[in-house]
Amino acid sequence: MKAIWEKSIYISCECGCDVMRITKWEDQDPSASLCIFKSSGSGFWSKVKHAWQYLKYGEFYYNDMMLTAEDAHRMAEFLKSVPYNEEA
């Protein structure tokens, strides 16, 4: 199924370790997808940064993101714009 249009927004975790991509499509079945990427690398400074974030924020969960109020509002507004078909 070919998408008529696609739009994405990217939101970074407040601690800087993850990035969330939200994509919406409008085609025969309007939908949205959510994907969380781990953004820390494997180099020495990335490991130091990860250790510091662990000490500062505690244990990491790969499906957990810390959002600012502004980012949470931005995400909600983006998701509200996905067309909804009550008959589906």
C-alpha cells in the first residue's frame, strides 16, 4: 500500500540518550508509528557519558524516555492530527 503522505517528528530524550521518531501516514488506513533509537555510541566518551547518565538518572530502560512538558505537548498535538475513522 503506497502512502499518500508521510510526516515525521523527532524528539530527543531529556537526558540525551534516546531519540523518538513518530511518523504518520494518510492513506486508505491512516496510522502512526513510534520508534525509539538509542543514541549513545560505543567509543570511550560515549561510555563515560552513559556512566554519568546512569549515576545522575538511575537505571535505563530502553522503552522509557524523559520528555519535557514542551516535547510532550508537541507529541500530543502531532498525534491528534492523525485522521481517525470511527467506522473502522
